[in-house]
Amino acid sequence: MNFKQLHYFVDLAENELNITKTASRFYISQSAVTKQIQALEQELGVELFVRESKRLHLTHAGTSFYPYAKKIIEDEEIALSYIHSLKNGTSGILRIGMILHLDLKLILPFLQQFNKIYPDIDLSIYSNSQKELLKDLELGKSDVMIAIDHFHSRDFMKVSIATYPLVALVSVNDKLAKQETVSLSDLDRVLFDTQVVDENRSSIVIDECLAKIACNQGQAVYHSFVYHDSMNPWIKCIPIDPPILSNLYIFARKDRLSLQAKLFLQFAKRYFSLTGVSNDEQCVKMK
């Protein structure tokens, strides 16, 4: 049994049981259609059609077999469509690693729009420290990562998606809380400095630091997206002067670039060039 035989059988069953018309639709001879139907009947061990008064009629076996043959053809079309989309990268799985405490106001609309354009790509998303994300990307455990550019390697391709200032987070009771700006030298009780390349940190460590800052037990240098309005009663965000900017990128390995990852990077480049997202003034807005 093959797909051609099933296509000829279903076409005959659905279209007046006319061999001439079926042959014409498939651009083959009438004898070729007849031979394929006979081969199908021989393999099944039953007659599917019977000729009466120079006309074809479905037998009981043919009528019973029709819905199964139709389902096989429909499944074939679905399978071929899926394989085609998989080949083009428009279906499958895309594994995305994101740094902890990422700016969700930036990322969520982007991911939602990507999913709208490519609904058949299953997004597998998780968060971790930058060190662990980099390790996963190098080992092929993820396809792309969204992180700050703390490293330089020719093995990676990247798309810039946002720029953020570093800010000082201090208690509202800190002596620096009344200042409009601070310099790095003003900070004398730093618990956490995101500029330090030791990325083996967990979200628990960051949250513990924020809790200590709220109790006026230290200060921190963070990316501005870590701060949000709910911290206002206890923590103040102060711009650092002179400004220190950091860029957020989507990274992927050049030698292990899946079709889904390629689509993701291309989409990100278009999306963020059109939206013109920049967060250079974010800390100023949050004062």
C-alpha cells in the first residue's frame, strides 16, 4: 500500500467514481489508475469497487475503508506540513535562557509578539545566573540566552536589544538618599556590584541584598531594571555620575545555530529596531 494508491482511491470515492476524471486530475492514464486500484485491492484482499452497467460502485468494503484512507491522507498532509515548517524553523522548540531579574516590561511584549508570528515554535524559557547560562549555551543545553555583555568571544553572535544605566540602590535612611546623583566613590558599604564578573549568583543572593539594603545594612550597584516601584518605601534608586551604561543582548553560538534561533535573532533585530527601545533614562524616571 502506498500514498498514491490511497489518493487515487479517495479521489474516485469522492468524485463520481469516474476513472477518466481521476486520471485527468493526477495527470496519468486511466490504465495507470486502474492498475493502482487493483494493486491496492490485492494487498487488502477485498474488492473496493464493482463495475455495474459500465459504472463503478463502492463495495461495502470500499465504503468501510474510505474514512480510514481519508484519515491517512489527512495525516500525511499534516505530517508533511509539520516537516516543512520544521525544515524552515517555523516549528519545533526554542530553548531560551534569561538572566535573573530581567526587565519583564521589555521582554514579555517581545516574546508575545514572536509567539504571535511563530505560534508553532514552543518556547522553553528559564532563568539562571549569567555564568550558568553561558555554560548551558556552550554545552548546547540552550539555543539562545538573554544577558548582559560581560564577555567577548568570536564564537557567539549577538543582537543588542536595550541599554541600561547602572544605578545605586540605597536605603531611604542612608546618608546618600537625599542626593540626586552619586559617584562610585561615594558608595562605602557595597554588598553587591553587578560590574564584578563573578556571575555565580542566585536570585536568593540578590533578594537577600535588597532586604539588607532596605534595613540600611548596605548598598548595591545594579542594572536599573532590577529596581521597581514596589521598593519605593524602603529603597531609593540613585543615578550614578558619571553614567555607566550596560547593554542587554540576545546571544547564540555561531556553530550551533538552530533554525529557530536564527528566526529569533532576526525577529529581535527587526522588533527592537522598530520599537527603538532604550532605557538610558530609566533611573531618572524612577526617582
